Amino acid sequence: MATNYLGITKIHNREMMGVGGVWVTGKWDGMKWEALVFADQPTNKKFAIGKSRISKLWIVNADGDWLYNFDRGVDVPAKTSAAANLQSRITHNLARVIHG
């Protein structure tokens, strides 16, 4: 799957710093997003969005308004259908793109 399907603009691997996970940043349909994705599921399943291996994900619009935020739990539910669609696209595909 090509990374442009998710609008990925930057990948920062934290594992070289001795901590797990990869921060991934992207832009899609006028929204910006950032996610922390791991190679494996967390021990505590509440710390990830379903089986996505994502423990943190935020989506904002062009003005910087929060459209969605998950930080080991939903802080801001999707405020628009576009944000919900992007959240779904990211959670269903990002871990495979980054970690295989």
C-alpha cells in the first residue's frame, strides 16, 4: 500500500532513542494528523484504538481546531464525517504501512 493513501508526510522512529513506537505525521483532505503507532499490540488493550496498534492519534483542521483526539482513550470524538473517515482509514491501515 502506498503511503500517499494516508497522506504521510513524516515518519520519526523513536526506537533508536530507546523507546518504542513510531510517530507518523500526515495531511489529508485539508486535515493534519499525527499518530504514535507500535509494532505490537499493547498489554492493556485500552491503550490502543481497537487492534490498530495506535496509542495516540489527533486530527485537526486547517485552523488547528481539534476534530478527533485519542490519547490512550478517546478525548475528542470525531466531530465531522470527514474526520471519522480519516480516523478509520488511519486506524485500519497505518500499522501495516509502517510495521508490515
